[in-house]
Amino acid sequence: MNLWTGETTRIPVARDEDCPCCGRGEYPFLEAPRDLVNPLCGHEAIQISPSRERSLNLPDLAKRISSMADLVTLREDLLEIKKGELRILLFPSGRAIVYGERDPLRAKIWVEKYVG
């Protein structure tokens, strides 16, 4: 489709009946569970809840990322990560609360950078 002119062109393509997508109509990527990313109103924060519960070893993670952040503070039940204006609270289940980032996608990228 040409977005400037609105013209469309069709190209004939042979359908492979053995293909999971075009043959059987299966779309595993679209049906896979996704992380829940929710802004927390009034807190200027974004909460990220993983689609599958994790069991993070926070002391090991704190050691591994200490050189990547300005400040890493390990508490009994969470890990606090500070990098500039950004603050991430990370829980053993993989749930995270990101302060200082308004864009949900960028917040998720920050968490992935530290957690992997």
C-alpha cells in the first residue's frame, strides 16, 4: 500500500498448507502471554508485571549490576536501582516499578537492561 496515494497492489502468493500461520491459522506469538505494563496514576511511575513469575536472586543481581547504575540498594524484599533521574524498585517475583520514565516501552527496556 502506498500511504501517499492510497494505492494498493496485490501480489499472488501460494499458500503452504503446512505453514502454521497461513496454512493452519495459528499465531503463537500473538497468543503468547505478555508482560503487563501499567502506569500508576498519581505516582508518576510505571509498574511492570511479568507474564510469568520469576524467582530473582536479588543479592546476586545487585552485585552483577552495581557498575551499571549510580546506586544499587539491596533491601530485605526488594532491590532499588538508581540511574540519573530514573529509579527502579525490583521485587523477587520480577515485578518492577519504574519512577522517572513516562513511556511504558522505555520503562520496560530499562528493566530488561538490568534484569535481562
